Amino acid sequence: MMVRTGRKSSIRHLLAMILSLAAAAAMSSGSGSSLNSSSPLDPFDFSTSWSLAEDPSNSSSEPVQTLTPDLQPATTAVAVQEVSPWDIALCVTGTLISCENALVIAVLFYTPTLRAPMFILIGSLAVADLLAGLGLILNFVFTYLVDSSVEFVTLLSVGLLISAFSASVLNILAITVDRYLSLYNALTYHTERTVTFTYVMVVFIWVSCLTLGLLPALGWNCLRDESTCSICRPVTKNNAVALAVTFLLVFALMMQLYLQICKIAFRHAQQIAVQHQFVAISTTKGVSTLSAILCAFGACWLPFAMYSIVADSSYPVIYTYATVLPATCCSVINPIIYAFRNPDIQKSLWMACCGCVPSNLSLRPRTSSDV
């Protein structure tokens, strides 16, 4: 009896061990299949969510929780950059500038008689404003359609705008100088020396402005130190102040030249006047035109120049837009003031559009002294 009892107990212990081993094997195989039944999962893949679930293979009284993934379609959130209304306004302004000045360039290019020094300067101004308009359009494209974080893209856009607008301002100064010389040296103005001087002046303007545009690409930028940025990134604060002060000097020189033009015009009017009332009215009209030109130029550029001196990149961007937009509008006004008011250009436009010239259009050749 004692032997049989011992055998029964041994058999019981053996069965108990077998059952425990089977249960352990079932638990390990169940958990392994739940984790390895699918393709390998990346624990850092945020498109896969994980949750705790009960292991159905566990036969014990306490449920064992295993970590199982809830496979869901990966959704990539694409951040769409909101388009600023100010940038849209600048892009529209750039388009208008490009169309106006392209028309002026086409008229000057296809009209052989428009080769006087005055028209050379008007053409140079139109090219500068055309590049400024294209620069505004490219800036919009680079901001919203191209990765603007690439340094080359930013430097190209800013360099083009600096060169174009600087050339526009200096060409306006050159036209003012040309008008002054045409009155001060009226007898010797229409000579070969004047044409040579005009070409030299145009070349000097473009070389200077292209050099200014290359400065940001040559390292004069704030891409490495954002604290030194001006209101127009990536131009540094010091460079922006230097450009603004230079503009103020140009504006002061223009005022002085136009003041001298008015004095010379009044003196000539008094010397050759026969009908005093007519001359007084004509001279007064010319002075009013000069005043309008100066006021338009100053109203467009002075707010931006003054703001560039006192502000930096920490100021609200809306103030920058509010001063930049009027400055760009100067390139919209320039073709109207310097090109479309000229009777010779008007005549070429009428001939190109309808093949005729209106009877009320003045056919008298317009000189640089005319304002």
C-alpha cells in the first residue's frame, strides 16, 4: 500500500509539472504571436498607436495585459502657410510695375528717333523699375511656392530687390541732373559730350547698384546672427541704416537741384518774356509739376527710409509692410511722370496702337528742360 501511495503522489507531482510547463509555453507563444504576427513595427513611428489588451491565450484567473498596436492609416499633417494680404498686394504691385515699364522699354527700343540722352535715362529707369517689379513677383514665389529656408533663394531675392530699387532711385537723380544741365548749359547740351556723359552716368549707376545687391551674398547678411537683422531680412541693421541715409542724401540733392531749376526757369522767363502773363502761367505750371514730382517721390520713400533707421527685426512686421508698399508704388508712378507725359513717347504709343496721332497731341519736340 505504501508503494502504491508513493507512486500516486509521484504521478501527481509529474502531472502538475507537465501542466505548469504547458501553461508557461502557452503564455509565451500567445504573447509572441500577438507582437510578431505583423510586420516589424517601429516604436518611434507615431502613425501607430499602442494599447493594452488582454491575452486570450492565458487560461489563468488573472488576465495578462499585453502591449498590442492599433494599426491605423498614417495621416501626415501638412502645414499650409497662410498667404498674407500684404504679400498679395506687393505681388499685384510688382505685376503692374512690370507691365508698365515693359511697355516703356518696348516703345523706346522700337522707335529709332528716341535716342537722345533724356530717353537713355528714361529707358534705364524703366529697366530698373521692371527688375523691381519682377523682384517683387519672385519674392512672392520664393516665399510661398519655394522652400525659402534655402539661403541662396533668400539672398537672390533680396539682392535683386536692392539692386533694382537702388538703380531706380539713382536714375531719378540722374534725370534730375540731366534736366538741370539742359537749362544751365542750354547752348552746349546737345553735343557728343552730353551723350558720352549720359552713358558714363548710366554705367556708374548700374555698377554701383549691382555691387550693393551682391553684398548680402558676399557675407554682409544676418543669416548667422538674427539679432543683427533689419526690418528687411537678411539685410543687417547697419547696412539698412547706410542705405536709408544715402537715400536721404539723394533726396536732399534732388531738392537742391529742382530749386536751382526753378530759379533758372524764372530767370529765363524774365529775360525772353514778351507776353508776361503767358510766361508767368507757364512757369507757375512748371514749378507745380516739379513740386508734385518731389512730393510724390518723398511720400513714397521717406516713410520707409525713416523707419529703416529707427526699427529692427523685433518690430511688428505690419509696420514694415505699411512702409514698403508705398515705396514700391513709386515704381508705378515713375512711368507716368517720366515717360507717358512725354509727347514723343505718346506719339509712338498712338502709332503703335492705332496707327494715328491725335490732333490735340503736341508735336513740338520735348527737351529735358521741359517738366
